[in-house]
Amino acid sequence: MLQEFATLYGDIGLTGCIVACFLWLIYTMNTRASSQAESLQTLTVLNEGQSKDIAEILKEIESQTQIVVKLIERHNKSDNNSERRAEKLMESSERRQSSIITEINDVTDSLNYIKGRINGKGL
């Protein structure tokens, strides 16, 4: 190889060698650019497929998010309804308790009156 370079140098001189090296550099850069363009084209095709897959996944996530939000809203409504029912039940039980206490007081008063009458006649 060195001998071939020496003969080439002897035949065409320094300028010819520099031109030959420049042409070789251009040739190698062209082949690299071609292979990189092919790789880029392949990546572009793969990226399009992945973009479609990502879009489908995002749609699925969005629909699942909407479902979860609706379930949470339904759960909250159910909690509100059960709280209202519990409040109504407490109010009605308080009213019943109040009326029972009133009845017991009335009965106790009547019983005390009767006891007083019985004790008053016996003296």
C-alpha cells in the first residue's frame, strides 16, 4: 500500500494526492449518508406505527378515565343519598323518643296522682 502511494505521489505529485484523498472522503461520506438515509426511513416507518399505537392507547386511557370519573360520581351520589336517609331516620327516631318520653311523663304524672289519691284517702 505504501509503495502504491509512493508511485502515485511520483506520478501525480502532492496536489494529485490531496485531490485523490478529497475524492475518497466525498465517496465515503456519500455512502454513509445513503446508509443513514435508509436507517432514517426505516425509523420513520416504525415511528408511524408506534404513533398509531400510542394514539390508540391514549384513547383507551381517556375512556377508562371517563368511566372511573363516572363511577366516583355515582359513589358520591350514593353516599349523599345514604347520608340523607340516615339523617331522616335520626330525626324520626328523635321524634319518636321525644313522644315516648312525653307519654312516659304523662303516665308517671297520672300514676303519682293516683298514688296521692290513694294515700290521701287512707289517712
